[in-house]
Amino acid sequence: MKITKLSNIISLKRQLEGGNEEQLKTVRQVLLDVRENGDAAISKYSQMWDGVQLDNFRVAQTEIDDALLNFDPQLKKDLEEAAANIRYYHEAQKRDGYKLPLDNGSWLAQRIIPLDAVGLYVPGGLAAYPSSVLMNVIPAQVAGVQRIVITSPAGKDGKLPDAVLVAASILGVNEIYKVGGAQAIAALAYGTETIAPVDKITGPGNIYVALAKREVFGEVAIDMIAGPSEIAVLADDTAYADEIAADLLSQAEHDALACAVLITTSEQLAEDVAAEVERQLSSLPKETIARQSIENFGQIYIAENLEQAIGAVNSLAPEHLEIVTANAEEDSLKIRHAGAIFIGRYSSEPVGDYFAGTNHVLPTNSTARFASGLNVDDFIKRSSVVYYSEKTWEENAPKIARLARMEGLEGHARAVESRGWTKGGN
Amino acid sequence: MKITKLSNIISLKRQLEGGNEEQLKTVRQVLLDVRENGDAAISKYSQMWDGVQLDNFRVAQTEIDDALLNFDPQLKKDLEEAAANIRYYHEAQKRDGYKLPLDNGSWLAQRIIPLDAVGLYVPGGLAAYPSSVLMNVIPAQVAGVQRIVITSPAGKDGKLPDAVLVAASILGVNEIYKVGGAQAIAALAYGTETIAPVDKITGPGNIYVALAKREVFGEVAIDMIAGPSEIAVLADDTAYADEIAADLLSQAEHDALACAVLITTSEQLAEDVAAEVERQLSSLPKETIARQSIENFGQIYIAENLEQAIGAVNSLAPEHLEIVTANAEEDSLKIRHAGAIFIGRYSSEPVGDYFAGTNHVLPTNSTARFASGLNVDDFIKRSSVVYYSEKTWEENAPKIARLARMEGLEGHARAVESRGWTKGGN
């Protein structure tokens, strides 16, 4: 891993794959086809791309029951405990609207209303991601969303992974479809004979899924388009090099485009971590991916002092930040931009990926400057409410009419003035 | 105005202008040019499109002082009162993070942090929009944003409208630039020698501004891309036709693509409103625009009963909803999808555009199904924080490692397991 002295400006930003014209053309074709031909189009593309022919996209209760039967009971307990922790953390985000009294019986209010229906895309492929199910579904449930749909591509055997079905079952979600790719996003956005449309689509996916989400954005809401994972570690000489190296590699193994950075005030730690990363890499199952990430985007910066190091972290605005310093909690209060912060040596980043309760859907590519991790507010919307009594109207109508006329909107002024005392109230 | 019986599905959605290829090409060229050439590019485009040559883009304090001197004191008082009302409503949206204790000294937290810097685009042209200044700036101020920038195209005289400068001055905003169009968005997103970049850009604009906002999205945050205005009125036979007609026209005068809809249980009201709209149209200064809107998108629906009418409103998900019925507040509780709700005959929609305190930046084109009006949360972000003590780590590390291995992420498991008792804590 490269070691350099920290200069003023550093950045995590990588040139990300935005999809090429050919891929976009394909996605648009799929979206149009599903919009026009519904289930028939879904069948066609499932066969074409996932190599499965399904009579029924919806996962049957018997399939869920089978998955529960097959599943390691210890892992199920682990998932249940993780789910409870995630629920505990997200419950604290729930909130009520408010009603503010004005004079003369008038009032203003804000009402918080959960979305009617949301869809979670769970990627398929070689691995199963039950943690994605927990992280996306639980905030929606806490928000009060009534209909939660999961969609994920079936394997060659026409099934979804047991782990995904078990995670869904733990959460009480049973509307699950074996549909993947852009056709799944189309189904969620437009609806088909089998799949009713939703109001928001969340969850990660490949480039086709990402492009499809961008295309349907506006028709429905989407979550952020997640980029490759990032970790920044801020450490001083109280940190252990093997632990820091292991944490850097935990993100590097996600993606060759992932980015792992150490910023430290200790030259000794910098050298030890570089050596440890090399040592640990050689035995990592995902060595190839992790090595690419470390070689292309990994970096160790030596800071002159903690202030400079903290400044650098804020300029990075990393997705994940670990702080392993003598006064880690205190130092964390100076961090303005980070998706998730892990304090002290025992708060290894994967603790938050799976279990602690915080969300693992987090802003990447420096968007933590302005964006947040997935949370309950992503599944609600707000309506403002105005009630003006006759008296309040009478007092304020001339002011409102003046303001409207100043902006050249005579119709607005007349609307406010149209309420007449002489007609009597109702 | 057309009157029809309400059938099951109605929609406000119009085919909206998304900008053509030529416009997009222009916008991309401007963005690139400003990114590379900074102020020089800004000057070039300001001269090219706004026809003004400016030595200094930044509004001088003397210009603000002059505006205050020239401005009608009554209108200034009206703006100040509106600002105070808007602040009162939005203050209630402010909230703190939280810290949740876990066993063994561990804890989780959510921290709420305001954005560092935001930019508000205020459109120029024939009219001045001080209300936009209030509606965009105040939520950002309540959120705690330290740097708020306003940018707006200068008139041929090289100046901004007094009303805009006065509104900014009332709010204490003095970083104001005389830059408009796509070049303004580029300056806010990338920064130039004169204008430091911001983290989020809000505010309406023409098609070039909208396209530029879409293009820089990801680099910075943006607010929604606002569509043409909409109003739905839900009324029974207690409503006055002239008032309803005036309110429908107040939205129709905004834009030929604006949409004004009445849904009523009263056939008599339907007929009276249609006649009133025609009568009032003929004397409206913006008659041409309003007439186009009413003819193309205006509609009166007669519902069989209130239930059906409320169902229709929810399927519309209108930006603005007025409820003028015998039990308007009670009926409003059945509304799930509307940007802003106005209750009773004295809560004419322009009350909320200018004065009541609620925000007038609202979701259009049925996006109220999943989106909210501009609010304080649009100017903050959240960081999650995890602190695990040694004991909590010890108890949970095996579970976390199992979950990671289930997903094929050995590096994650090893990271969590790397913490050793034998090394001793710190």
C-alpha cells in the first residue's frame, strides 16, 4: 500500500462506470416492453438473461417454508438478532407530524404519511444478501409502509437463495418475486398483471438495474445509486496494525473499485499497516479483487497532526469512517462528513454491515457531504396543512394580495380577495 | 371548463418538456467551459445570453442598500411578516440526533449535521420572485447551514430586482451573484475564482437551468425538478363558485401547462364554477396563459359521493389541494397524497404561496405519492455512529463473522475476528 505525506486536498472520487449507450438502449427497450406487454415481457427476459422459465414469478409460501426448514437454525437466530438491533436503531427515527396554533383559531400542520408501497431489489448472482433484505425492509416497516415487495433474480434452479427467503420471512414479508434485472425495475415502476406497481424502489444491483432505476426515477422514487464501497480509517499510535489492515481489506474485498484509506499521525503505524495488508492479502479468498482495489485506490497518508488528519477526513467525506485514536469519541465530534462512524478498536466496520443496528446503505463517492444513509424518512412523505379562519384571512388578505401583485400574479391576489364578508361564512 | 362524471382513474400527469438534444448539448458545453475556465466562462455566457457585461458578479453592499432605500416600506413589512411566519412553521421541523445505550457501555447514535453550503437559484426575466428567496433560504437557515448563496441573472441594467435583494437582506443573506442560466449552476457545482462551490442547489429555473441541475446531480445535491403547478379542489355544495373559480385560475395563470381540477359532489357547483371561470378569465391580465391551461388541462369532475371524490384526489396526488366541504378538516384526514392541503374557504391556495408559513416548493406531477415539499431535512444529513465496547464485541463477534461468511465475505469475518483479547485493550 502506498504511503504518502498528507497534503491539503485528497479525494476518494473515482471515475465511475455510468453505463454505455448500448446498455442504456437495452434498458430502455426492456422498460418499454414491460410497460406495454407486462408479464409476457418479464417471462421473455427472465428466460433470455437468467435462463429460467417460470410459470409463476411469485414465490410460493411452500418455497418459503422449505427455505426455513433447510436453513441453519444458528444463522436464523443471528439474522433475527440483527433484525431486532436494526429495528431498535431505526425506531428512534420515527416521528410524528405537528400542529401549530395561530391566532384566531387558525393553525398550520405537517402530516407525516408513510409511502403506500415500496419495492426492494435484491441482487442475485453467486452470493445471497440477506443483510440487504434487513437493511432495506426494516426502515420501511418502521415508517409504516403497508406493502413491501421483494424482487430478485431466480437461480438456474428457478429458486431464490434460502437466506433471502428466510430474511424476508423473519420480517413478515411474503410478496416476493423471482424477477431480476431491468425487467424487475420496470415491473415495480409500471406494474404488470402479476406485480402491482410501487411508489419507491430501493436496493443495489448491476449496471442494468442501476440504469433502469435512473430511467424510472420521477415515475417512482428511488434510493441513491450506490457506488463502490469506501473506508477511511483515522488512527494514531494507539491502534493495532493488524486490525486496521483487516478492516481496510474488508472493504477492498467488495469491489476492485472499492477504496480503502488510512490517515494516521503515526509513521510506525503507516509502515506496519502497509506490511500487514500485504501479509493478510495473500490468504484472502477474494485476494484478486482486494489487491486491485488496494493497488489502484488504497492509500496511507501520514498527517502532521490530528487536526490535519481530521480536516482530510472531512474533505474525503467517506462512506465509512473508523476512528481509532486515544480520544476517539471526542475526535468524532469534529467529523462533519461521513456516512457512518465507527469509534474505537472494537467497532470494526463489518459490525455495522451486519449487526449493530445502523444501516449499511450509505452515501458513497463523497456524497456524504450532502447525503445520508438509508433511514426511516426515506419511506415517508410530508404534507403541509393550512387552516385559516375568517378572522385570520381578513387580517392578512391585503398583505397576501400585495405580495402576489408584486410578483405580477393578479390571479393570486384576486383569489385571496374573492372571499367576501357579505356572502356570510360557512 | 369541461365537466364530466368521475370515473375510477384520473390523472394529473402531463407530458412534460424534458429538453431537446440541442439544449442538452449546449448545457453540457457550458458546464464543461465553466469547470475549465471559471469566471472567464461565466462572463462570456452572461454577455452572450443576458446581454450584460459585469466587472464583478457579486452584488455590492451598496446595491443592497439602494434596493432597501427604493423599496416600498409596506411591502418590506409584508415580506418580513411572511418570513417570520415561514420561520415559525419550519422551526418545528428542526430536530436533534439521538444516542441509544446498549449493554456493556456500548452505544449507537445518529448525528444530524447541516450542509456546509447551499446555493439558491432565483429565476430572472420579467418578474421578481422574492417569495422564492424566502421559501428556499429559510429552511436552510433553520437547518443551520452556514453559507447560503443566491444567484440570479442580472437585467439589462446589470442589476437584480430590488425585491430579490430586499428579501435576501431581510434574511441576512449577502453572498449574491448576478449570474443566471446553466453557467450559474456550473459555478455553484464546480466553483470559480469568485464563487466557491456549494453542496446543494435549490430553486426553479428555465429548461437550461433544469437540465444543468440534472447534469450536476451527484456532484452536488439538488432539489426536485419542479413541474408546472397544479391545484385540485375538493368541494361540496357548501362552497362558493366564485371563490373556487378564482382559486383554480390562480394556478392556471402560472403556466399554460398548469393543471386546475375541481372534484365535487355538487352538480350545481360544477356548473356554477364552469361559468365563473369563464367570467373571471375574461378580465385576468394573464388570460391567454390561464385559458390555455384551463382548456387543455382544466377539468371538473362530478363525484357520486365524498368517498369517491377523496379516492380520486388520492389517485391524483396533487401538488395543492383545497378542501371546501362541510367537514373539511375531518375529510382532510383521509388524504394520503397531496403536497399541501388548504382547509376551508378562507384558506385560499395563495395564502400558502406567500404568507401562511408552509413551503411553496412542492412536489408536482403526482410525485406527492412519494415526495414532500421543501423542508428543513432537505438541508441536513445524518451520520450513524457505532461504539462497541470490548465486551459487546466479544459477545457478538462470532455472530457477525457467521453472517459475513454466509454472504461469502471472508475479509469481513476476519476483520471482526482480528481483535484479540491477548493484545490487551486500549
